[in-house]
Amino acid sequence: PHIAVIIACKNSSRDSVRRHNGLLDFAQMIDETINKLEVSSQAHERVVKYQDVCAKSKFSQGKKCQNNPILELPKAVLDAYRSEKLRFNFPVFISPTTKEPIPLPAFLGNITTDTNGNFYDASLLRLFYPLDTSNGQVLRHQKVQLWERTVIELIENNTKIWNIGDYEIYPFASKSFEKELFYNIDA
């Protein structure tokens, strides 16, 4: 299971990754909100956080939650990219600070490339939150479902506020994606 949050620029000619940090800053705010979210219920003795239900990354040897590495690029790296002193290889860019590979199409959309095939710009960003139910415990699965449902409700309840600005937000849970495929398979 997973949650994905799509953030789209309403006006890509005015706002995009290349133009300024607006899209990344907005995504960072949503990411921080999701990562700080604490969910409680009568069935669980303590609050549930993303860290409790996340899938751990191989890059961290299973110690940390999978993150959204596009949000962790330092301002200096983004400034170098915007001034064309640094090119982002496409489709996979290696972060100069963490050496972590960033598969750009996994996190960015509406992508354009330059004449050399390097990443040039994007006006859509996808945040991704993989959830772990691998150990098969019923309690863990319930925690994942509770957290997933609460995040979707949080985003849907704040969409009117968050969509007022330059961006539109579209949350998807793995179950909503499965339903979408099922109901629109013949469309």
C-alpha cells in the first residue's frame, strides 16, 4: 500500500521547478504536514505516525522511511541547476550531496528535456509514501489503514485551502488507485 500526492502548477508558464522554488516549497510544506501527522484511535494504545507504518529504504539499510529525495536537494544545487552550471541527467539524477539516485520521472511530471536529453523543467510533482504491511500482523495492517485513511482525509479537507494559490493537489491511496483502474478499465 501507498499514498501518492500529486501537486500540479496551475500556470506552468509562470511556475515550475526551473523558475523558482515555489512548487518545491509547497511540496515541502505538505510533506512536513504528512510526516508530523499523529493519528490515534481507541484500538491502538499509542499514536501512529508515518515512521510507524512506512516502508524502510534500502538506501538507508532499512533504518529510515523511504523519503521524497527531490525535496532534499539543497538550495545551492537548485540554484546551480537554474543558472545552468549543473545539469540533471535524465531519467536518473545522482544527488551531488547524498549520492542517492533520484529517478526524476518517479517524482516529477510534465517533464521537458533539453536538446541533449537532460532534464530541463517540470510543472508537476509527486510525493510518495510507501507503507509497510509485510510482517503480516493484523495490528500493523490496521495501523497502516488508519494512517492511510487519515492522510487522505487531511488532504481532502485542506484541498480547498491549499488549492487557492498556484497549485492543485490530488491525493491517491493505493486502494483509490485500484478502484480507479477497476471502474475505468473499459472506459
